[in-house]
Amino acid sequence: MKRFVTSITLLSLIAYFLSGSVYAQYGQYGGPTPNLNIVIDKMVGKPNTNVDYVDNLSPSDPRFAAGQDVFFKLRVKNTSNIILKNVIVTDFLPSYIDPVEGPGTYNASNRTISFNAGDFRPDEEKVYVLKMRVQAQGSLPSDKGLFCVVNKSRAETNQFDSSNLINPTVTPNPNNIAAEDTAQLCIEKQVTQITPGVSQVPSAGPELGLALLGGQMLALGAGILLKKRSK
């Protein structure tokens, strides 16, 4: 009886280790699970420089003026463990900002810039600079002296290299391979307010003030002289 129990125990142990070996081999040769992710980082350059980039500019930060150039930096990175193909980058221009230089094609109807950034290997990063310009003074809001706008960028793709996957028929969800980021900047405009029905009179300078004072003194002296003669 003891020999029979011992035999069963040995058979159970052998079966356990064999099954563990099979699972280990499956995990070793099964291939990686696809991790689909992309990151985009948008930054804006401070006024009068295209080097010092920040995430956002608030109303208390340096402000842009009419006709001034604005530089944006885009960093696109593949944080997946597989190759992403044909990544499309789209930049959504805010009001009062026009494109000047940079990659891509500008669509005036929806005010977007788009370009194909190509393929990205795992952990690969690409950087792009977009040059834009604040519109002329006459195109800015007439009732605002200071206002802020937000520029948005998006990176997306629904294609990837499945050559290193165990199941090459897997199709990713396009919503899982997209990212967006924004950057804010503020524009300052000189506003002249005129009250309806009231005309603006040029301010008198010191020379005009002295001339008026001299004329008043002459008139006063003439009046005194006439009074003496009349007596």
C-alpha cells in the first residue's frame, strides 16, 4: 500500500513539473503583448525669443503684440513597444494667429496644419517647430486690451508593425493611439475708448498756456487803463 501511494505521489510531482515546463515554454515563445501608446508635448516660446519654451503663458507673463512672431515646439514620442507607422500630426490654430513657416499643409477652411511624421520606433522621439504670427492690430478684437488664446496639437495613427507579434491579425483601436496637448499665450492690444458725442480736444502744452496767460494779462491791463481815462 505504501509503495502504491508513493508511486502516485511521484507521478503527481512529475506531472506538475512537466506542466510547469510547458507553461514556461509558452510564455517564452508567445511573443510580447502589444502596447500601443503615443505622447505629444506642445510648448510655446516666450515673446522676443525662439529658445525659451514653456508649457503655457498666463496674463501675468510676457505678452505678444500685434504682428509679432510666435514659435511653438512639438515633441512627438512613441512610448509603445512596437513600431507605429504613418503618424499624423495636426495643429489647430486659434483665432488671431496665422501660420508662417513649418512642416505640413495649411487648410484655411478649418485653420489646421497637418503633416505625416512617418514611422516611429519604440521610444523614438521627433521634434518640430512651427512659426506663426499674431494678426495685425486692425484684426484684433476692438473691445479687448488683453486676451488669451489656446493652440492645440494632436498626434494619431491606426497603423503599426505587427511583425514581432504572436497574433499579427490584431487590429488596434485608433482611439488608443492618439494624444493631444495645448499651449496658451496672451496678446495685448492698446485700446482707445471714445465716449459717443464727445470730441477729443488736444491737450495744451506749456507754450500755449503761457500765451493764454499773457493775453489775459494784456486784456486786464487795457481794462484798467480805460477805467482811469474814463475818470
